Amino acid sequence: MSSPASASSEHSPEWLAENKGANILAPMWALTMITTSTVIARIYIRVKIVKNVGFDDWAIVVGLIFGLVYLGITTANVVVGYGRHADALDLPHLEKAILLNTIGFVFGILSFTIPKIAVAIMLTRILNPSKFHKYFIFSLVGFTASVAIVCILLLMTECDPPAAQWDKSIKNATCRDIWILIDFAVFTGALSAFVDLYLAIYPSVVLWKLNMSVKKRLALMGALGLGSIAAAMAVIKCTQLKGLADAADYTCEYSVYEYGASLGVEITGVNGSVFSSRHMAAGYLDKYRSRHRRHRLMHSHPSTPARIPRPQEQRYKL
């Protein structure tokens, strides 16, 4: 890639050679491969062992597909020049980098929004909350998805025509204040962090009340509570969004390192918790609920053999 002559005279060779591409791709590739392995293992167990594939399983797969598309777009973007200073790129490469980043932004948002639906379905199946609580969980996740879609629409309609965001040859284009998108993106990230934290704390509180060993409770809470890591990464991501305002050095200052890391950790936490704990948690719940039910029946009717409810009859009203 050739650098403009003006850039060569204004900046040192070391500055022009700076490249954050490795910092962007290394965590994204590592975390996405972990996520992919987790999803494959989960689907294998659901199909071959459990022989029951639910809507949440398909939602996880769709989220993974969007994540892989986002990874591919980001990789192509780094090859084009994303991660380097804008002054180190010629105009065609700069335009391609901005275009690819805009497209990748859409798939990135979808890839961390859709798995939340799977988590909501999984938690309501395992913990079987009250009808009001179930409506609350799905309303919260649905609102988060709606906000994410609005964020995508704001991005794609930032300029009129939309191509003016990356095509510098378009003259007389009208664009909104970039801080409108930044502020709404921060709100989207903060809401996502809150939902991740809620979906992590809620099952932990329920599991802590069960009469089982502390070791088992902590293991289940750790598996179901990995979303708290995603919440922390979402907060970090929000602090990086101000880089969008640096139009002069957009390709370098708005590094997707933190965003890619939060994406990978979030999907990994979602799939890891679902895969590793769904049936284990359900088994523990059935085991302990059945034991307590039999104990109560035996003491309330000593002369009548206790009928042990089948696992599918258990109701875990919260």
C-alpha cells in the first residue's frame, strides 16, 4: 500500500508503520475458535445424546454464524489496512477499510444480541420461573434486541446518501452529528451489559438456595454466571466508542480490539454456560426437588407409600 506524499513528510516512518492489526485479530480468532468448539460440542450432545434440539440451540448457531461472518469481515479489513493510521493508507484502501468496518459493525451487533435470546429460553426451561418473571425476562431481552436494531439503523442512515460514510468522492452529502450514533451505541452497550449481568446473577441466586454442597453450587453458578464477564467487557467496549469521533484517524484510533474481545467472550460465556450446565443443572434440580418432595410426603402420610413425581412434573416457581 502506498502512502500519500504529504503524509510521508508530516509523520515519521515509525508512526506510519504502526499497525494494530495483530492486536485486533489475535483475541478475536482465539475466542471465536473457542466459541466454535463449544457450540459444536453442545450441538453434538443435543443431537446424539439428548436427541432434543430446541429453539435456543438454533439461536446459538445463528449467533455463531454472525460471529464468524464478523470475524471474516474484520480479517479482510485488517488486510486492507484497518488498524493502521489513516494517513498511511491511500484513498482506495481507506474507503474499503471504512466500508468493511461499517458492514462488520452490523454483524457484530447481531452476533452478541441473538445469543441472549438463547440464554433467556434456557433459563426459563431450567428454572421454570413464574409467568410474570418469564415475561419480564423475555421483555428485557426483546427490548435489548430492539435497541440493537435501532443502533444498526442509525449507523446505516448516518449520511444521505449512506455511501458518503466511506466514499469520499461524494460531494454535498448531509450527515448527522456523529455523537448521536456514539451516545446511542454507548446506551446499547450499557443495556447489553445490564442484561448480561442480570442473566448471570438470576440463576446464581436460585442455585444458591438449593440444598446441595457448596462445591456443586459454585460449579453451577460459575457455569451459568459467565455472562458477568461479558458484562464487564461490554462496559470496557463502551469506553472505546469515542474513537468513532476521530474522523481524521478513524482506521487506527477506533480499534476493534476491545469490541472483538467482548464479542468473543460474550458468545463464549453464553454457549459455555448453556452447553456445560443446562442438563447438569436440570438433573440436580430434579434430584433435589424429588428428594425433598418424597421426604415431605413420607412425613405427612406415614402409612401411605410416597409417590415420587417424575422429573418432568417438577415445577420450579420463583
